[in-house]
Amino acid sequence: MIKARFGNTLIIVTPGVRPEGTAKDDQVRVVTPAKAIMTGANHIVVGRPIIGAPNPGLAAANILREIANVG
């Protein structure tokens, strides 16, 4: 909706991004990385699913791979 009105003049940052199968923690509304990008996010905010993972580098790489497969 925002991009339809403003085009690419705004940058959309989506917080509360959680890969499928990870805990929501205290987030009420969550979205997967792919869904965030598909719905118009330019940037996503992913914190605890990466820093709390046993292998943070692998967790981040998996998120980047998911985003790369969008579109």
C-alpha cells in the first residue's frame, strides 16, 4: 500500500522478521524474511533469530538465501 502511493521515494524497513520455525519471542506480529521482501520491504530487521542461534553465521546465511530466492 505504501509503495503504491509513494513509489520508491520511501525506504521500507520491516522489524519483527523471523525465519519459519523460529520463536516469536515477545513479537506480536511476525513475518518471514521472504514474505517481508515480497510485500515491499527494502530492509529487514532480524535480531534474536541470528544472535540466539547456535551458529549465527549459518542463520544469517540461511536468511540471505531465503531472500535471494524471492522473485
